[in-house]
Amino acid sequence: MSNSGYLSGGYLVHGLRGRATTGFWLLIPFLFSIVHPVFCKAAPHTASPLVHASSDRDAAVPDCKIVYAGFVGAMETSNHKHSGVVQIRDTLRGPGYADVCADSFIPISWASGRDWILTHFPAHAGPLTAEEIAVAPRVILVGHSTGGWAMFSVARELRDKAIPVELTVQVDSVGLTDSTVPRNVKTCAIFHAWDVLMFMTTKKIRMEDPQQTKLLANILVKHASHLSITRDPRIREFVLKAVTEARVEIASQPAAPPVEPKSSALNRAGALIQPN
């Protein structure tokens, strides 16, 4: 009996001749990803006096009204074309979503996702003010597998900055800290599959503050695997509906007063000095 390994749809699959062992090999990265967060924590975000760096895509969207961050599973790349998380990202980068900035990240690099989100907010230490939040982008998060743990790690750090999250969607989530939805999340949904990994994935979640967070759905997807569940069309529907609702809310707000350029303030100060 010999070992074999091959690529299938972008995933590394191992097997023993005459015996299916894909599920067994999938357990290895999952077990590592569950234990790893306990011993490895990202450095807290600190404000930088420098201008935040952003992606080329963001440069084309100078005024993002909505920010989507997707976190793929542990066995995927951040650009894996078969991941529903990435497919939603690509949709939000396409026609009709010029007001949306969208990106995707691997779970172990969740701090990169956090920092990318924070590039769209004022860069100073401590929580944001109510005035800053009122004109800031709306945040939508999706996390698959250990990406669910990564997603909530980001959400908790946004909570500490007083930044609300419009929607979180857990997709067959795996992790030690992915069963409690942070209180800054307004709405949430969870999808879980009925497959070989069903004993490892999160199926029930609690709200840190039920008064602040509404559970939209807890959906068992019976005919999906841990990998294919990301392409359930209802996940996309939740995200696109959240985008629409965010747009309506933004449009209903009164226009913020214009910020006077610094040069104007200097001119006023200079006017006090009479020329010779």
C-alpha cells in the first residue's frame, strides 16, 4: 500500500491507495489552527504618524463607503478562485460596487486584515469618536473554517476601537474563540456543513450582548462539504443585502460639514499679521 498526493481544485489532497483519507489529512491543519491561536497572538494595532498604505484597488476607490474583508480557510490561499469568500470579494470589486473596497486574507495573517481595514479609518490611538464613526465606512466580515476565528479576532479589535461591524458570516467555522459574537457586531449568520468535520466545526454561537447583535440565521447545509459550503448562494445574498442596507443608511444621513483645508486656517492666521 503506497502513499500518494495530488492537487485537486487547488487543494492538496493526500490518499492511500484503495482507501480515502482526505478527511484524515484535513484534520492535521485544523488541529494546528485550533491550538495555534492560543500561543500566537498578533501585536496590538498602534496608530502610526505615517499615512496608511493601501492596495492598488483601494487607490481606485478613494472614498470607500463599505469595506468587505473575507478570511479563507487554513488550506486555501487568499486568492483561491474556488472559495466563495474570494468569489464574493471579486463580485464586490466589479461593476456596480464602486463604493466598496474588498479584500481577502488567510487566517494566520488576520492582523494584516485588521490593519487593512483600519487604513480606512482615522489613524489615532484609542476609540474613535461618534463623529468619526458617523462618516466612516461600514464593515462586513466573512470567515470560513479557521477564517471564522480570524474574523472574530479582527471584530474584537475593531470593538476596542469602537468601530461597529454591520455583518459577520461564519462558514463552517473552526476555533477556540469563534463561538461568541462581539458586541460591536450588529447582525450575524452562521453556516455549517454535515460532513466528516462536523464534530469540529462551530454550530451554536452566543452574543456578547444580545441587545446589540441580532442573529439572522443558523443554517445547516446538508449536501455540502467543508470546502464547497463557501459557495452556498445564501452567503452571497447576506453580504449583498448588507451592502444594500449600508448604502441606504449612508444615503439617509445628513451631509457632513466640509472640513476646511489647513491652508485656509493658515490664511486666517496670516491675515492677523498686517503686511509692512
